[in-house]
Amino acid sequence: MNIRKELIEGIIQELIKFLCEDEESSIEAAMGVVYNSQIFEKLLDEETGLYKESSSFIYELLKDELKHGSIIQKEQ
């Protein structure tokens, strides 16, 4: 496995963990949310470079997606 794949897998695990902790979701429910999200698709597309971002940053994007139904990039 190459380093990019390892980083992606680590982020996915963190996203599931965050959902379990914050939303008190079961692991299975959290996995379903992550694996069926737009964020997951973008994360798997190595050309987006999303795998280079922190798990916390990506989790915020996931929360926005869940809240608004799509990925929203906030202005800083």
C-alpha cells in the first residue's frame, strides 16, 4: 500500500471515530454516513489532494455536507 492510501484510510477511520463520539452513532451507522458521503468520494480521488488535509478539517467539511446536503467551502 502506498502512503497516499494509508493516509486516506487513516482519515476515514478518524471521521468514523469523530461521528461516533460527537453524534453518539454506532460504528456501523458512522461508517454508512462516511462511505456514502461526497467527502468520501473526494477523499478517494487523489487528484483533489484532500488526503493532505487534517482529519479535523475534513470532518468539518463532512459536517457541513450533512447539514447542507453538499460540500461547502467556507471563506476564511
